[in-house]
Amino acid sequence: LTAPTNGATVSGVALTLSATASDNVGVASVQFILDSNPLGAAVTVAPYAFIWDSTKVSNGTHILGAQAKDGAGNVGTATTISVTVANPPVVSAVSASGITTTGATITWTTSMAATSQVDYGTSSAYGSSTTLDPAPVVSHSQAITGLTAGTVYHYRTRSTNAQSLTTTSGDFTFTTTPAGTPILVGDKTVEQQRDNNPAGTAEAFQYTASASGSVSKLSVYIDSNNTATQIVVGLYSNATGNNPGTLLTQGTITNPTKGAWNTVIVPSASVTAGTSYWIAILGSTGTVQFRDTAVGGKTQTSGQTNLTTLPATWTPGANFANAPFSAYGT
């Protein structure tokens, strides 16, 4: 083995393993070995090298080796080396929920047990942080309080593992609820995944109402890549079979503002806390671009693909799991 060197420390990288081998007739292959197990397929052509993704193994000491074979099956074994893997946590599924006029709850996951802390503020400079939770966990939750109503807040997560390696997430935002305007159902977070539907196809996303009241406004975040010039947003009941049921209310947004929240006043519809509802979106002209999560709650497209307005009774289509999407009712 010529690389890495014995005793090396590897942190969050794809590492090139290299070896030299010779034979009086010819080397048939070189097999790299990790902790006594074959690492990938044998390399049959010199120079003998293998790209090892060290992020796929646990932190700690690992033994690397290599074996060369000739055409007759004779084996030559290299002297093993020891490397220390020290990977930082990998952060995923960062989300803001439970948004109120004065606070929100930030959740995220890490690839290994780590501490929990959130930086937040009204700009990407942050300026405030939650109290550090030193307990090593993989599912994280931090509450932010004392915020101002109707304000955009930036936030990022920070997690440190047992090797004192820290991973800081990217920048995310949420908007606190305006004073006197509670969110009854939906998600006020600008989700990170961009999604789209062609004209005529509606998609509904399931939510549980957070409070009882009458929905009189529906808001949806329209992505900057949107080409739909007319968008219909509606609220459905939850039918037997856990599908969208009866249309409760809807509104049309003409020439929506791209890369921003768009709000439409709709006929009032009553919702009950703890009850499931569906918020649906339809681009009646052009491709509607919106935001949702990669993996999450229940989503369903309409069985009809030539809609110009949302149907009074939903026709079930394909099911997915990418709720919530960035829309809510107040």
C-alpha cells in the first residue's frame, strides 16, 4: 500500500487508496480490503487505485489492506495500515414548524449522535442562538421564542459529535405569523425542494388543522421558475380512504409574483383543530412551480389532467409523500 499513510486521520472525504504490485509473469488483480472485508471490486489494471468514501463507515480506527493475485491464483498480501476516520455529522431534513406570532420549532436530523443548537436572526448574520443542548441525539428539536410577529427570520442548525467535529447547516427562513392572523392549516416554511405540475393537473397536500376557525385567505409560495400565469389554490376536506374529498373553498391568483408568497381572499370555510384537510394547487395555464419537501406527508395528484378550475369533488390520482408544500390558510 502506498496511500494513505499509516496512522492517517480521514475526515469527511473520498480518499484514494493506492498500491503497487509486481509479478514475474503478470499481476491479474489487486483487491483492496477494509477491516478484513473486500472493498469494492478488484482492480485489474495498473496503476492500482480505489476511491474509498470514508463517510460511509463509522468513526474510529479502521484497518486497510490489499491483496494481489497472478494468473495462477498466487496471492501476495500487503502490510496493513491503520487509519482513523473522524467524520463530522451530516445534517438533513431541516424544517421549521409550529410557527406562531412569537416563535417556531426547528427540527433536523444528523447521521450520527450530536449536540443541538440553532442560530437565528432577521438576517443571515443571525446574532442570536438557542441554548446548547449537549445531549448526543440524531433527531434534533429546538424552540425559538421571543420573536416579532409578521417578520422573516433566518436560521441555521449546528451539531457537534463526540469527536468535537461540528456541522453547520445552510441558511433557511421562516416568517412569523402576523399579529391577529393565525395560521389555521398549512405550512408557512419556504421548503427547499422545487416542484412543478403541467397545466391542467392539480395536486393536493394533506395537513392537520392547528386551530379551529374560518379560512378566508389562502397563501402559496410561487417559485421563481414559475411560468403559470393563472394559479388556482383551494382547500378540500378529507374523504373516506384518506383522500381529498369535497372542495371547501378556492381562489384564483392571476399573474403571480415569482419567488414570493402570493395570497388570495377566498369564501370563508370552517376548519376544526386536529382534523385533516388538503390544500390543492392548479396551474390552469403554463407550468406551475412551487415548493415542497422531498419526503414527508401524504400528497395526491388529481385523476383529471385537463382542469381549468379545481373540481367540486376530487378524483384520486397518483399518491406521493412530499407534503408539506409551502402554502397555508389563515
